[in-house]
Amino acid sequence: MEYRQLGTTDMSISAVSFGTWALGRRLGHVSKESALTALNHAIDCGVNFFDTADVYGNGRSEALIGEVLKERSERVYVATKFGRRDDFTNPENYTYDKVRSYCEDSLRNLQMEALDL
């Protein structure tokens, strides 16, 4: 696997990442077993960057990533997005308290203490 430095960070990111939109069941049913197998296989192949969002299956893709990462020792980076559950064009949905709530929900789903991106 080829890796690249992410900007000026110390993150060495795989050139191939794993987007988890489909794990949220938007493209049809993806069983939990199949999703976990795919995520583990990606890590086995050297993928260390996963892209997700809180709206992918209403947190399902984040929770699946969290479940896999809990069992793995490799350093994996996760980028998640939030704010789409509400009207993302409304600035009132980006108050400190709202953003904190979005982040805490994602952290809980991912079983992580901090978001990478």
C-alpha cells in the first residue's frame, strides 16, 4: 500500500481509502457480517483511512467502524461528517452546543475518544 502525508499533519494516510456510505444501507442491504468482513479486509490490505458520516445509516457506518477498530491494533484514521440530520443550511444548527452534541454522538458511535478528522 502506498501512503501519503496528510497536509502538514503527522498522519500517514493510505492512498486508497474506504468510504462507508454503502454500509449505511443507502445502496441496499449490507449485512453486518459483510460490512465487518469488508472493513477488516481493507485494514488487512493496508487501508488506514475511513470516511464516514453520522447520517450513513443514522450512525450505522460509524458504529461498524467502531466495532472493528475496537478489535484491531493498527493505527486507523477516521474522517466523519455531521450536521446533516438537521437543516445543514441553517447557521443556528452550528452553535457550540449543537456541534459538541454532533461530535459526542459520533465519538460514541465510533467508540473513540477523539476524532481524527
